[in-house]
Amino acid sequence: MAKGYWIGRVDVSGAEAYQEYVKANAVAFTKFGARFIIRGGAFEIREGTSRSRNVVIEFPDYQAALDCYDSPEYRQAMSFREGASIADIVIVEGYDGPQPGD
């Protein structure tokens, strides 16, 4: 079964409130088996546009990724982020097919 991923691009305008969001989202992320693949870090824009922070979160499967976002625990965490950031979040199913060289 393919894993599920959140791909997030975020601009933070309220650092203190955003830190409360980070603390609160751990409840939902733990419940749904999330694991950070990318959490900030250096990056270069090669095409298109960007935000100041990039995040990729892996879930055991696509449904868990959807369920986490829709959960009461994550909705509670999101309340801290409102007004403190602008985010683009895409939930995508992973790929388990052939790879280059296969």
C-alpha cells in the first residue's frame, strides 16, 4: 500500500503562535503515524515560486494522511496557525511503481 504525504509550503508571520501550532499538531501527527521527511532546511528555488518554509510529512498510507488533516486534533492545532501563517498544503498518495533503472 502506498504511503500518504502532506506537502506544505508556509510563510510564518507570528512566530509565537506558530510555535503553539507546532506543539499542538504533535497530538494528531502521533495519532496518525506521521513522520517528518522535510521540516524547514535550506532550499533553492529553481522554477516557480516558493514560501519561506517547506515541509513534507509521511503517513503510513494515503487515508491516514487525509484522516489526520480532517481530525479534531489537527483542527485544534490549526486554530493556533490561523492568522500566524499562510500555508499551501497538498495531500498526495505516494508511488510504489517501477523506478528508473528497474
